[in-house]
Amino acid sequence: MAQTESGTAQVVITSLNQKTGVRTTETGELQVNVSPKDAQTIKKRGWVRYSDFGTRADGKTDDMAAIAGAHAFANQQGLPVKADKGATYYIGGKERTAVVRTDTDFGTAAFIIDDTDVQNRNASVFLVSSSLQPFPVQGITSLKRNQEKIDAVLPGPCLITVTNANVKRYIRFGLNQNNGAAQTDIFMVDKTGRVDMNAPIIWDFDQITAISALPIDEKPLTITGGRFTTIANQAESKYTYYNRNIAVKRSNVVVDGLEHRITGEGDHGAPYGGFLNISDCAYVTVRNTILTGHKTYSTIGAAGKPVSMGSYDISANRALNVSFINCRQTNDINDRTYWGILGSNYCKNMLYDGCVFSRFDAHMGVANATIRNSTLGHMGINAIGSGTLTVENSTIRGNTLVNLRSDYGSTWQGEFVIRNCVFVPAGGRPTTASLIGGSYSGQHDFGYIAYMPERILIENLRIDDTNHPENYQGPAIFANFNPQMIDDSYKEQFPYVITKEVILKNVTTTSGKPLRISDNAYMFRHVKVRSE
């Protein structure tokens, strides 16, 4: 049986009457032989062990080929995989990805991933994938925002990915400026084409240049345990992201009890694209998991000036219904030498519940996000997007309670609901606090109309502004989004749609100073603020 996957070399499985083991050919093909006797033993036992395929588990010998071979056989037979108790597996820099299609229990085993000399920095170590294949969808030439049904008959529930390459969105502004990305969307439909309106279509598509359907795996796949340590790369500090990770590209996956640590970070290095990298899928839950923030390095950005590089231990792209439950990170969430732990693009329905992380972040839009029972550190909540952003029963230690990312137009088309929270501005350093941060000049085309949340409800919020500067006037609801807009002589080329209503219920400050609208009273003059 030959098994191939995008970004992985071919695997050939044989059952010759020879010793069970793996070998790599000169072309990189992995040849796995399982003797009939061993195959019978493994099937009778009911699961595959890495040691069945010759892992040394001494923490020094590269075990990656044997690990990949074990998963290939498990996938062929539909058997779960279990790491050997107490084992330490060393994974060197050779290009090899283990494709995971069955339940896997890493248990208490340790995995050392050595990134100091890597053949292909984009090759995942483990790829959790589906045996279901995407296929093109015929006959759909346009779509409307919030459309409830598409004209398609499908084999079952599917993820639909759609692109209009002739329209650019998210035209980034600032030190990492760019020309934007093709308009794209991802949404779920049932077999009759009915759209899941909890994750709606967010753009009008007057034209469609590509549309495909990926069937959703309905049986859950579970990844449990594992103590992973990355020996960090020593590459030049530039935007050459390393993706030596666990990539999840299958719907309906639970990751439970995994730990990831990092060692060997020096005074330079290339950034990371996420040890858990979740993309093109739906219903992924990460729980009881410990991750690590990466050291922040700087480089010269697209605008020709020095810029800090985002480096992530979690990333999510084109993913729906992604939840992080009872997760935390090993390093101090308030240590500003480490970058924020999450980056995401094109996601819908993201959840933090019971998490202690340095930040929540949505770059190129999130549709609906919820943060509850959590503590967020020095980078706080950064988001642009649509729908409802809900923050409940949480402590936020960022510079603002919610920062609307200015590089993407500080846009949120929808509403904010903030309940039962504590806000510690700038983690307790002296600062003039504002709840909603961002900036917008009105002179840059982001590829869309930029909105502020239409309605903001803030209920039972305690603002810990004990440590404030002299002449402090009290916290502001809105930061000064445009210091130049102080009267009607300022003309926005691309007008900003300002918040209509703010509802305040039981908002208190430790300084005793009352909440103000903004340092820029003119810009927010039409906002209705109701205190109840």
C-alpha cells in the first residue's frame, strides 16, 4: 500500500516473510515491512507500538522513520497507536512526516524535536489528517453574505472553501504592510447545502475563482499525552517560519494532555508558525494542554524598518469551532520578552475556557470569539472580525481590555459583550487606561469598510488602575483612534463606522476616577453611553 500526503514522502508497506522494520530509500521513500507473524501479534493486541517498528527510544538515535512507519501501518489497519512507556524519542532534522489517521496515545513518552539542522523547516513532524479528499463544487458562481443555503448536493456534511482572487481584502497597513489577500471564506454545510448559520458566510462573492468541498469526519480522533521539547533553531532572524509541529488538518479532533516546551533559544532565531497548527478543519478541541511562548526576535519589515516578529506556539487558519479548554503556558504570561502564544486567520467560533495565556489574537478576521474563565497576559486580546466577541469571568492584563488591530483597520462588524471581568491595564504598570484600543486614520484602503462594534455591553467590570500616572483623568472607554480628527475639517477618505451604543452596568475603578468616553471626545461625540 502506498500512502502519500501533501508535504510527505511516499510510504510503501509490505508483508514479506522477513524481519519487521523500516528503511528509507535514496529517493526518500519509506519502506515498511511487517512480517505476517508480527502483523498477527499486533492485530491481536489491538494497537501499534513504536517499538514494533524498531525505535531505539534512547533520546539520541533518530527514531522518526520508525515512528512514521508505525503510523502508516496503523492507518492501513485502522488501529490506534501507543507510545512506549518511559520512552524518549529523538527526532532529528531529516524531512519526514508521520501521518496520523487513528487515535494516538503519546502517554508519558518524551519527544525531542531537534531544529538545529533541518532539511525542510515546513515539514510537520506529525500530520493529523483525513482519508477523505476535497473535491471541486460545480455550478456555484456567486454567494451572498449570510446566505442560508448553497445549491449543491453533497455526500455528507462538508467544509466549503471559496475564493475570489479578483478582490483583495486585509490590505495590511504599517511595518508589515502588504497588498492584501484574495477574498476567501470557509463555512460548513450539511448534505443538502444548508449553511451552519453559527459560522455564516461573511463576504459577498460576486465572482468565484475557486470553490471546493472537504467532507467532515464525523468520528472523533483523539491525541492524548506526550511530553514534547523543541530544541530551537539557530537560523537568521527573518520571516522564515519553522513549522516542525503537530499539524491538525482533520475535523473532529481532540488533543488532550499534551505538553510542549522549548529549549536552546539564544540571541537570534527564526520564528515559529505554531507547534499546534490547526487548519482547514472544524470541531477541534485542545484541553489540559501546556504550551510555551517563543522568544521575540526582530528583523527588517516590509516598510524597511525594524519589526518584532510574531512567533507562535498555537496557530489556527481557516478553522471553525476551535476550543482551548483548561490550557496554560510554561512561561510567565506577563513576560514581554516572549511573543503572544496564539495567532489566527480566517477562523470562526474560537473559544478560550479556563486558559492562562499571554494573548488571544485574530489577524485576518474571526467571526465570533469567546473568552471565559481565563487570564490573559501582556498582549491581552487583539482582534478584528465580525459577529460577537464575548469576554466573561476573565482577567485581562493587556494595554487595553480589547485591542482592535490597527494594521487591519481596527474593524469589528458586530458587538462586544464583556461581563464579570477584571481589567489590569498594562499589567499594573503606570498607564492611562482605555478599554477599547486601536487606531484608524481614514486614509488607507484595507479592502473593506472598517467598523467599530455597533454595540458594546460592559457589565460588572473592575478596572484595577491603582498604579496610574500623575494628572490621570480616569480610564477612557475608547483610546484616541485618530488624534488628527478633532473637528469637521478632517476628511476621512475611507470613513470609519463608529460605535452607536455603549451600555455600562456596575463598572468600577480602584482609583475612584469615573469612566470617560475618550481623549478624543469629538470623534466619539455621537456614541450613546447608557449607565444602568
